[in-house]
Amino acid sequence: MSVLDQLNGSGIYLICGGIVLFIAIVCVVFLVRAWKAGKALGMDTVRMKRAITSSATFSLLPSVGILLGVLALSGSLGIPWPWLRLSVIGALHYETQVADAAAEQLGIRLGQDPMTTQAFATIALLMSACIMWGMILTTLFNKKYLKKLQGKDPAAKKIGGFGDLAMVAMFIGMVSAYLGSYIGGFVSGNGRFTFSGSWTPLLVAAVSALAMAGFTWLSEKKHWDWLDNFSIAGSMLLGMTAAVLVGH
Amino acid sequence: MEKQKNYEAYLKNTHRLGRAVSVLTLVMLLGAPFLIGRLLGTAPDLGAAARGFLSVGLVWTVSSIVEYLVYTPMLGAGGSYLAFITGNLINMKIPCAMNARELVDAKTGTAENEVISTLSIATSSLVTILVLAVGVLLMIPLRPVLESPTLQPAFANVVPALFGAMAYKYFRKDIRLAVVPLCCMSLLFMFVPALTSSTSFMIIPSGALAIGLSYLRWRKSRKGADQA
């Protein structure tokens, strides 16, 4: 039985499905409590229903986009784990990058080298650990933080200044490191400045970036706003298709 | 008066429930890799996980702190507990909650906003869970196709595909800022090709360089604004 077969085993489906089910129950509990609280406050039930309906329709397309993310990760991590990660807490760009970093620490290349069971367990642990801060912060500080904000200007205004710019800069730095490695890999991968390294990652990144540019153009200029929901996953799938076409 | 009392009791219980559920989810998510490892007859390599955490974990820690500080006031108590458990904040939960709030004209910090945000994020999460569950069920019969050798180059290039898309998304926000770290990193990898096996570690100097340059420019623009 291959490692991928093991990763798609019923036991793993059961573990991941159990956690997804737990989160679904939590959502239902929060939904019912909020509905009852709204009624007790005298809120119009028509408006509350409208909020629910609009949120459901709003989430439908992005959810299909997230499903494409499960598809993208399923080739290296099996189906159940990406299903859990993208149903709960995760986001496609985060999961892929952390999985790759964990694989790197284990001396394997995600999707290229054969996956081992220990590599999978380590990757899964790192994926869970790196994104837990939001939950930890809400658990520790939510009550105090929200209390502090009451009657004051939203803190977002104070943090807004450099916080947003720092986040953009951080992602630019992260992307630069990866693109730099693809350029360096092609130029010096088989000996310094021989220009004989693998060019597939560069091609895939370029196709993916071009596809993203196309999606953004359609969304911004043609006002196909719904396309935004598929832009990252769609661009990735087109980039990956380019790799299949060149066969590397 | 009665309504206010009921609402305060609701908020108090929301915090209690939210904290308990967050801790339980954390335990389950951190425990699952060990449980799965046991099922597969192995265990996670903690040393490698720690090294991976030092490289990428720090980046996501900063990102999580900023997200928490910025989004919690918009989402309220119930909404923020749920949003940080279910994820996909920027690409779905935040715009979804903002859209619902605008539709019913709820103002930040009000009881109405608290209720609407929670309803919106709970609904959104349930829709995602449902769509993914149905999708996964349909995906199972497709497994032989997904695992065919023809498709393997696609799965071997998931990461370049991601970073190509992200490059367009983030570089266009500040192309001038992107030039310096991209050139520095490319040159570094050309001169020291062995570093390609430690790309995730190189995020730290690259990110620090970009943040440092961005900070210098921000400070300069603030000084200019203050003088004006």
C-alpha cells in the first residue's frame, strides 16, 4: 500500500471528519444562540434572515474556490488532511507554504519526492502549529480587548497606520524569497551560472502570475467580482496545467 | 434594562463558550497529527517541526497578531471566536460579515453588529463545510485520475503556482518595494545555490528587508505629512 493510499485511509477520514463535524456543531450552536439573542433584543427577524441568506450565497463561490485548494493539495497530502485544514482554520496560501517549509526541513520536496508517513505527520503538525495564534489570542484576550474598545475609537484606526503596510511588505518579502530561489535554481542549479537548472518552477510561477493578472483584470475592469473568489485557486490550477503540458 | 441585562449575560456566555471551544479545537488540531502518526505507525519529527516553525511560523505569528488586532473590533465576540476557528478570514469571512452588516445597516460595537456578525460567520462556515464535504465525496472516485503519472508534474509544482499568483497579487500593491528583495534574493540564490534547500529560512531576511524598507518610507511620509 502506497503512502498516499494510507493517507487516504478510512481511519484518517474518520479523524478529520470527526473534527470537521465538531466545528460544524459549534457553528450551529453559535448560530442558534445569536438568533435567540437577536430576538431577545427585539431585532427584526426579517433582517436577521437576510443576513443569513446573504452570507450563505456570498460564501458559496469562495467555498468552491477553497475546494479547488483541496484538489491542489490532495496529490501530495491525500484528501482528508487538506479537507480538514481548509474546512477549519486554514487558507490555501498558508497551507501550501507551511507544508512546503516543513517538507524542506525533512529534506524532501513537496510533491516531487515520495512522501513518507513521518514526513506527513510532521507537515501536519507544523500546519496546525503555525496558525494557532488567532485562536490563542482570542482565548486569552478577547474579553478584555473588546471591553477596552467599547466607548473608544476602534483600535483598528490606531493600528491601521503601519500594520497594513507591514503585512504587505512581509508577503512581498516571502514571495521574493521563493521567486528568487526559482531564478537562482535555473541560473545556478547545476553549477554556478550555467543556466541549466530546472526552469519548470519559473514557467509555472509565470503562468500562474499571468493568470492572476487576467483574473484581476476581468474582476476590476469588467466588474466580474465573483471571479475574485477563484482567482488564487484558478491561477494555481492553470500554472499546474502548464507543468503537465511541459511534462516536467 | 431587561434587554441590556440579557445581552450582557449572552456576551458573558459567548466568551465562556468561545474560549472553551477554541481550546478544544486547538487540542484536536495539534493532537490530530500525533493520532494520525500513531495510526500510520510513526510520529512527527519534532526537531524538524521546530525548525520549520522558526522559519515560517514567525511570519505567520506576526500576521496572526495583526489580523487579531484589526479584525476583532469588526467581528465582535461571537464572530471573532468563530472566525479564528474556521479560518479563511481575508478571502471570505471578513468580506462576508461586512456585506451582511451593510445589508442590515448594523454599526460597529453595537449589540446588533455582534448578532449579525455571528450569524454571518456561522452561516458562512457551515456553507464551506458543506461544500467541501460534498466535494470530497465526489473527489474519492476521481482518486486514480488524480494519482496518474501524467498529473504528477502538476502536483510537484503546487508551490511555484501559489507564489506566482501571490507575486502578482502583492507585487502590484507596491512594485517599487518588491524590486529590492527580489533582486537581493535572486542574486543570493545564484551565488549560493545550496540555499535553495533552505528557502523557507530565507523568508526571514527577505521579509525583514521588505518591512525595513517599507517602514523607512512610511516614517518619511509621516514626517512629510506632519510638517505640512
